[in-house]
Amino acid sequence: SAPQAGPADVADIVAIGGAPEPTGEDCLTLNLWAPVEMTGLAPIMVWLHGGSNRMGAGSLPFYDGAAFARDGVMLVSVNYRLGQLGFFAHSALTAETPADEPLGNQALLDQIAALEWVHDHAASFGGDPANVTLFGESAGGLDILALMTARRARGLFHKAVVQSGGGWLPATPLKTAYERSAATATALGLSAPDAAALRAVAPQRLTAIESAFGPVIDDRLLDRDPISAFARGDFADVPLMIGVNSGEDSLLNYGGGLERFGKLIKPNAALTRLYPQANGDEEQLIRHGFRDFAFAAPARWIASRPRQSKAWLYAFDYVEKARRDTMPRAAHAAEIFHVFETLDHRPDGAPPATEADRAVSAAMHARWVAFAKTGAPGADWPAYTPADDAWMVFNATPGGEVKRGWWKAALDHHGRKGGLLVLLMRLRDRLRRMFG
């Protein structure tokens, strides 16, 4: 294995539930775990970490790839530029950028560069560059959806896994990215900077300024919103696993999220009927609505897009027994420790793993390994079709259990709202193309 930690010259990026993780502008490294004994080339899984595209690192201990290597899969975890360094776009920089080079998508370009490195060099470590699975969680999953629509990334990966990646979060128009970056420059005391002045800004000052970060529609790397591309069928047609956790609403516990999202989803009689388990509690109605609108409904929508390759849909619904009194559903990112079989690397305060916990972890990990090796997660897990609406639910049942129509009424409700959002994104793309 070849795990690396990045330098510490920019900022301490705090991992969720863990200690500050040192990072730096010189961060374009990757970590590689390879099987010790293989008769041929090993399938490769490339991991994109989450963290809102502003924090995290591929070197965190719970992304340890030893279990994948043990089971005959090469694991590559990737570091990429985050925050302002990953998505800064300014007209002064554009003036010096060749016409065919992307704008404001440095993070995505780093991810593509890592895939290109894997394509060119992984065979030297025993990996098969013709069998690459790209997988990621949260923002890493959202970035994968964007890469699936980017022609520059076509052919660099052959399967994809999107864990809690949403799908209906609109990308940023270039004009908006320019406005945000201009505001950042002003905050740095640069009212009308040229490219040289921008490049002279110390990375520590740049990354200290918060903003929203995500893929940019620059008409170079991304020529339309990924939502529009999926609606049009313009995406990499590769086998796909996509899913959610039953407690994605844990994200609302941070940064006033519950109050902000509560303004978008108003508790009403319709939500009360959709979520009888909430017993009319307004906060619980908001939490269930957030999970389904922001994560579950778009995952199901993406899985249902017409394609030649198959898609599989899952829900992670397992909570360790010691946590069940305070955590009724599986929190955002909780599946990571099971996928990687790194329960012993959970953040401080996690209860010791039980045999039941390890059984769930082993079964879930085995599904990801099977998908990497064969392009299917197991014969007992049916591929998704809207008519069948089959989900693999990872719960206390060994190996998970297939449930049909999982959260169907609620997802149909939120799917109709999401359908309007898809139409708006397609209309926005058309207007942008017509009028700039």
C-alpha cells in the first residue's frame, strides 16, 4: 500500500467527527492499495471523498483500502483541490486560459487527472486499467455524476457507485461563479485584479473565505447542467450503483440546516400523510422530507434514466445497537465504515463494533467488491426498473434484503417536485445558450 498525507501549508480541514486533517495546495497525491497475490490484473476502484467540496482528504484512516486489496481489488483514493482552490473562476484568469481549457472546475480536473494516472500507470502496480470503478460519497458522489456527463472523462472509468450524492443540486453557471469569485477578490482587497495579482494571493487567505462550491457550467468541461444532461440521456452509460442512507437528515444538524430547509419544505397535511412515523412532529416531517427530496428521490430518478447498462438502487438503514437510542436512522456518511470495513477507524466516541456490526460491514463490502469485479453486485440484487422499484436495503438482515416500493409514496411526491426542478434546469440551459 502507498497511503500519503498531504502537506500542512494551507489550512486544517476538519473531517466530520474527527480531528483536523492537515492539507495543502500541493495536494495532488493519491493513495494506492494493491493485492499481494494476483494471477492477473486486479480490478480497480477509485475513491472520491466527500466533504462539501471544501473539506476532507483521501488519506483519512477510515478510507483505508486494505480490505479491498485483501479481496483482490486495487483501491486508489484521491486528493483534489477543495474550496476556493477547487472552484475559483475569475474573468482575469479566463483571459489567460486557452480556449479549450476548462474554467472554474479545478477539482474536477484533478479528479480526471487522477483517473488518467490510473489509466497510464496502474498496470505497473497490478491493476487493470480496463476495469475501473469510480465511487464516491456525498460531494464525491455528486462530482461523479458531473464526470459522467463530461466527455473529457469518458472511457476513464467503466462503472460508478454514487453514495449519498443527491443528484438534483444544480451546478453553478459560469456567470455566477465569476460573481462569487469577484466578491472573494473584493474581500481580499482586490477590487479590479489582474491574473498576476490573483495568483499572488496566499492560499491561506483564499481558502479562509467561505462560499458555495461545486461543478461549474463552463461550456468547456460541462456544457450544460448535469441534471439536464441526465434528462437528455447525455451521460456515460456505465453500470451504476446509487443509494442513500435512511438518516441523511443528520446533515441538518449543522450550520442552521434545519431552519433553512424548513423554509423550503413546509410541514403540512400532505407530509403528515406521507410520513405517519413522524406522528405529526414538524421537525421530523422536515427531516424525512429533506432525506427524500435531496437524496432518495434524485437517486431513484437517476437510476430510472433510460440506459443500456444496468443500475442498482440501495438504502443503508443500519444503526449500531449502542447508538439506537440517540440515532434512530443511519446518518449521512455512516455507510463508509461498512463499505471499507473500517469500523475500528470510526471517530472517537463510537461504540466498539459488535459481531452483528461486522457482519453487516462484511456483507456490504462484499457487494462493492462484486460490483468492481463483475459489474453486478450479486444475483439476488435485481437491477432497478421503475416498474419493479426494487431497493437493496442494508439493515440487520445478513446481506441486506430486497424491498420493492421502498418509501414509494413519499418519493413519488418529491419526484414530482424534482421533475419541475429538472424542467427549470433544462430551460435555464436553453436560455443561457440563446442569450449567453
